[in-house]
Amino acid sequence: MTGQTTVRTAVRVHGRSAQRRALRAMLDALPTHGGRLLLAGEPGLGRTTLLQWAARSFRAGPVLHLGPGPDVNAHLTAGQLLDTLRAAAVAAPVLVCVDDAHRWDAPARTALARAARRLSTAGRVGLLLTVASDRAVGPEFARLPVVHLDPLAPARAAALLDDVTDGAAAPAVREQLLAEAEGNPALLVALVRRLSPAELRGHRSLPSPLADAGALAEAAGGVPTGPSAQARDLLLTVAAAGEASDGSDADAGLVRDALRRLRPAPGPGPGPGLGLGLGAGPGPGLGLGLGPDLDLGLGIDADPDAEPLPEQLVRAGDRLRFRSPLVRRTVHATAAADRRRAVHRALAEALDGGGHRLTALLHRSWSLGGTAPAPASADRLAATAADGAVPASHRMRATAYARAAELTADGARRAERYTAAAEQALLAGRPERARPLLAAARDRAAPDAVRGRAELLRGVTELRDGPVGDAHQSLLLAASLLAADDPAEAATAALAAADAAWAAGDLPACLATLAPEPPLRAEHPSHGPAAAPGPAARTAAAVVHDHRVGMRALLEGRLDRAGAPLGQVVRRGRTGDRPETLLRSAAAALLLGDVDAARSGGARALAAARQLGSDALVPQALEYLAYAELRAGRHPQARTHAEEGLRTALRAGQRNTAAHHRAVLALAASIEEEPDAVARHVTAALDTARRHGLAQAATLAQWATARADLGRGRPFDAADRLGLLVLPGPGRGHFAVWRLAVPCFVEAAVLADRDEDARRVLTDFADWAAFGADPQAAAQLARCHALLAPAEHADALYRRALDRHDEAGGDFERARTALLYGKWLRRRRRPREARGRLGTALAGFERCGAGVWAAQARDELRALGAAPRDPGTGAGTPARLGRLTPQQLRIARQVAEGATNREVALTLAVSTRTVDYHLRKVFAALGVRSRLELARMVGQAERAEEAQAAQDARGAGHQEKTGAQP
């Protein structure tokens, strides 16, 4: 190294929004009453930073920082401490900050905790404490409200890295720094500080290991240790076992056996075993040099005077784990090299013959020490990792391949093994681990097949969590590199490139990528005859080929040529068991508009991915399931799948997939009475979509916003938003999605007096309906024609639309048609027929959870003199608004939501003058003088009804439990 990088101080707190909200709530309340809060987190997560942020943010009074006094024998009692704090808060509220309270000695901690518990809510004293969670939180703090700190999310950690380096880190270096830091801010800063400017910019190779003992100890606040040599061996053994574990824990029986092998018992004689419930009995004790009675807190029949379990460890059943992952890594890295190798050798011996071949080989390779080439060990590791008959998770196989690569001298083979490790890391849902492995796989001497495979994985990673334009180019390069040696894999890369172009909304690029494939070669001049593929490989290749042919025909508008190959993909999904094949089956079914087959294929893909532990494929399976439910009009089911999909996508580091799930959630919420949820999901989806070029997710999110506007009686806003998506022009939405929003646009445009714009898009939509890929399109087309038709034709068109809905199914779209038909009938003075259609619409909306649309149906029924029961309030009309007529009530509610008089007139199909007249009557009846007062009164009345409904529900529950009669 040529020097250290100067690390800039972060200019802001990154992430921690939930924790800052909790702190802000306590600070805001201090002027009126006291509060207390405990911040807990492992070393390096930023407890002190948040404490300082709270101190800077508090403006209502002084801030006191308490620490243990210089005279450790002079302690305040709890009462004295309370008196001191209350006296300080007489003139103004006081915030008291105590950092690292766990470092105080026991009497001081006890006094502090008692004072915190006895703080009166009227005392205007806020007590904010921090403790490290790498050990058990002291019992004296157990009753305090706790805010936990977790590692930073990948995006937040990346923002912190850019902040402290001013964006100077090279992309490959950046990826490796983020992977090694694992979301720990202090470790990330320590790693950056360790590098020279040349290393940070990628001009020199990074040190190995990057997270060395010094950086880890700096982040952990020192080298963790135990009270004795035996405890330190136990800590090191658990830490070493965790290196080859799927989680952060280790099997207690394995630890026991390794410790016995690590250092034989000092002499013969009976004694208790470890007492781990794993067959321990008469025989040698731990054999750590202190006699047979030592149990380190692990035994069930241990001597009462035996040494307890080290405070850094916790036991759950037959598993041992560190409380802090950072401390585990630090224990392993800071141990003496010869002792660390001995522990790995002992673990390998304990695992031999026990059905854990891969884990044993990993520990044996680590017992060699360093990264000097060891061809025999590397070959055994790689061969075992590649053996599907060996039970191991994707994460374990990734670790084995990476270690094999470290021990491999040949550059091409090393690149191949790093690529295999990256593939397994991706399947495990760990893209942050895959990226640095792919960077390590770069070797100009590697053959095209190896480079192509690495580029394919890089492109798939970007497709899920990066700019999709970059993913498209990487996947095209992969297809080119793989074409000669592996045509089937080249076809897979090309189809993935088409997926990237689809996500970007680039139709020409999508069609170009789906161009006819070159004929497959049976042999390659440099490699001789190709090996005959197995049945699974032949099926996968056929699925890719058929999907590619059918998708291109579909995009070219040749449905007659698309149906057969895509149908074949769907049929193969009914018998397949590989998640990749099943995902293609679900995608093909969605292209054909077969929502039942899409749901079935998505569900099978989800089950297969979970069974194989392919965490990276679970979010995509849930995405297809959510889309299928949405297309079928089953919004609650779509919401359920999208919520789970969002959680799994974020865990797997797939921000692009998460954006698609957020768009589905926004569409589901747009029919419910949740405008805040729509706005939240739309904002999050668009944030990722705009940065990564996700045209499909952006179009869905914008459609959700417009549909929410339309449902809440704001047709002008809806028409403006939807016009940008569906009308011809450079801003038109995604080529495969914008047509789905046409029915909403036509409805909004008609209400906003934009009939000509509505007619402009109906020709395209008629072609789409005739295409047959959307089962709802025929009914929606008839509805659109009815909205634009003269009175003498509209009646028959509405009836035709309802007949088409009966054929296609779907409660929501049928209810929307019935609502529009009912409105039309009411305006034509046909109340009896209108009441029937509106009642049907209300039932359909309630059935599918479309609360905002159900409210429209109720308002229409009230305008006819009916009083439909509102399940949310238990009454037909809000009590405070009961003096209004049905028409006045409808106008009042819409005005309270922000609609203008003209918008209200268009929604209710009356003149603006009529709205003015009724609004004056509303103001007089309620005694209000402004729209703001009206909105406030409507809100208060509805909240009062909600409270009454909750009380009624509790009363009904009591009657049900007690059998009381009303």
C-alpha cells in the first residue's frame, strides 16, 4: 500500500428512518411529558451517531450527557439521580443522553435503570440510552422501550460509501467493499480507510483478505475475548464453524467434538460430557486443561461452579451462535493463525464420515491456511460442490466454489470456479456476494464459454437490480460469447436480453433480440462432437426456443403463429419441476391471456423454488402470481402475493423486482379507500423505475395513480395522467401495458369532455380486444363504446358489455360496467332499472374489496332515495350530515375531497349551476362558511361514525361470547 485513504465524515445519517421517527416522537413530546428510550445494536451500527443526531435535533431545552464518574466507588442512588434530573427540568425540558450504558458498572447501571423506570410522564425529562447487543442486555434495562438497529440496506450502505469517498471508488471495488461490510457502517468506513487511493480507484489489486483483523477489530471496538483460554477456544470454534454454515449458528455437538479433538483431555478419569443433550455421558470432559468439571455453561448436568457460557454466545436448543455477526468475524480473524488452522482441522475431523462431505472439505481447505495454490484440495472442493447428490445449500456451494478458486493456480479454471460461485450466490438470493465474485472471475485468458457464462450472470444480476439497459447489453454480449460452444445457453442469454428490453419498454430492441436463432451446431471445430444433452437440458432448450418464437410472433401481431409455441411452453409447465421452466410457463400464459394457467404455473414455480432453496427465483414467481391475480380482477389475492413478493425481493437485493411488486400493490390499493398507500407505493416504484429504466413498472404505477383519481371522483386529473400514457406520442406508456389503461382513460375522458381523445385510442384498443390476449378487453370495449354512444345505442352496448363480462368473469370490471350503466339509467329517469344495476355494482365492489368504488355506488343509490348499509360505518348516512338530502350529501363529500364545482357536475351528470345551488344549501344547513370548514365537518362526522362502529363491533363480540341478548 502507498498510504491510506482519507475518509470524509458522512454529511448525513443514512437510513435509520424508523429509528429517527421513534426518537423524534420522544423529543417532540418532551415539552409536555417525559420519556425514555433504549437504542440497542451490535458494534459499528451507529448507536452513537443516532444519539448525537437526537442531541442536535433537540431544541426545547438543554442536553445533558451522563457518563460514569471518575470515582467509580461514588455512586448516586436512584432517588438522588431522579432529584437531580427533575431539578434540571424545572425551567425547560431536558434531554439526558447516556452512550454505552452497558459499560457502566453494576451499581451505576442499577441506579440509572431505576431512575429511568421511575421518571414521571409529567417530569419533562427525556432519557436516551444506548447499549451494545453483542452481549445480553442487562436485566436492569429489560423494562425500557427498545429501538433496535439493524445493518443498513444495500442502497443505504452504497449511499454512505459514496458519501465518505466522494464517489471515488471504482465499480468493482465498490461492490467488494459493500459485500465485505455487510451493512455495518463502521466496518465500511474502516475498510475504506485501509485502502490506498490507487486501490480505491481500482488501479491496484485489493489486499486479501479485504476485511482483515485490523479493520474488523476497529469496527468491533476491540478484539473480543473470553475470561479463560478454554472460553477463547470455544469462541474460536463456534466462529470457525460459522464460516461453513448457512446461518450464523453452529451445531453444539459439532463444537463439542471439535473441542475434544483440539486438545486431548489432560488425563484419564470419568467426568461429565458437554451435556448438550446429544448423548453426553460418562467419559472425558471438555478436555481443555482445567479438569473434567468444566462445562462453559453448555451442560445440563454441569457443576454449579463451572465457567458460564461466554457472554458473546447464546444457546438455542442444540445450536450455538454469536449475538453479533461482526463479533463472530472478528474472533475468527484476530485469532492466531496456527490456532485458527488447528480449529478448522478439528472441525474437519469431527465432520468426517458424518454425511457432511462438502463442509468437511471446506474446513480441511481452511486448515491449510492462506491462498497458496493447492490443486488437489481445489479439485476435490469443486467436484463435490458440483455434485447434485451431495446435500448442500446454494450458499454452501458458493462458498466451496469460491474457496476452490482461491486455491486454483490456472487462470481460466480459477475464473470458471469464481463464475460458478457467483451463480450459486445468485440462486441463494445474495447478489451482493455474486458481484465481487464475478469481478474476480474476469480473466482475459479465460475461454469465451467461461467469459460468456460470467457475462450472463452479470446481466441477470443487473436485470433484477440495476439499469435494465446495461443488463440488455451484458446479455447480448453473453449470447455472442456462448454461441460457438454452448448454443443452448446462448439462446437462454438472448431470451433474457429480450426480457431486459421488455422491462425497458424498448420494442425495437426486443424484436431484434428475438430474431430467428441460427441453426444449432452438433460440434465445434476446437472441441469435437458435442455431448448429447440430457432430457432436462433438452426440455429447457425447447422451452427457451418456443418462448422466443412465440413472443416474437406476438409482438409482431401474428397471433396465429404465437399461439402454438407459447401454448407448448404452457403445457410443459404442467409437468415440469424446474422453477426456470415453470416461470417461463407462467410468463407464456400471461402473454396469451390465460390467467388460470398463469396462476397455476406461478404457484408451481413458487413451490419448486422454495423446495430447492432458490431464494432468487421466489420474488419472480410471486410477481407472476400477482400479475395473474390482477388480470383476473382478484385484487386482494394480488395484494397478498405482491406483499410477500416485495419482502422477498428486498431480502434478495432485487430492487427492480421490488418495484414491480410495488406497482401491483399500488394498483390493488387504487380500488380501495387507501390513497396514502397508493401514493407510498407509487413513489417507491417510480423512484427505482426512473433510475433503472423500468418502463413497465413506471406505466403500471402511473396507471394506479390515475385509477385512484378516477375512483375518488377526479376525472380531470385522471384524464390528464392517463392521456400521457395512452395517447400517441413520445411519452406513451409501455408497449404491452398502455392498452390495459385505455378503459380507464375513456371513462375519465368522457367525464372531462374529451370525447375526441377517447375515440382516438379506441381503434387500437379494438385491435387489442380482437387479439384475444386479455379476457376482459371485449367487455371493456363494449363499455367504452357505450360511454361514447348516443342514447339510442348506449343501452344495448351496456347490456352487451355485461354479457361479455359474464363470459370472462371478474367481479371488479363487471361491477364498474354495472355502475356506469346504473348512472346512465338514473340520468335517463329509469330509477327502477338503475337501482337494480347499482345494487349489483355495490355487491360486486364489496365482494372484491373495492371500497372507493363501492362508495360511488352507495352515493348513486342514495341519490335514488335508497339507503344502502355501509359496512364500514353501520349506517346509511353520517350522523352529523343526516340533515342533508342524498344529492346534497354526495356534493358535500366530493367537495370535501377537493373536487371543484365543475368536476362535481361532470361526475354527477348535472349542471354547474345545480351544484352551486345545492352547495349553498349545504353551507346553510351545516352552518359552515368555507370549503375548508365543510371538509373538516365531513371528516369529523365520518371519524365519529368509525368510532361508533368499532364500539358496536366490540359490543357484538361481547354478546357472542356471553350469549347475552340485545
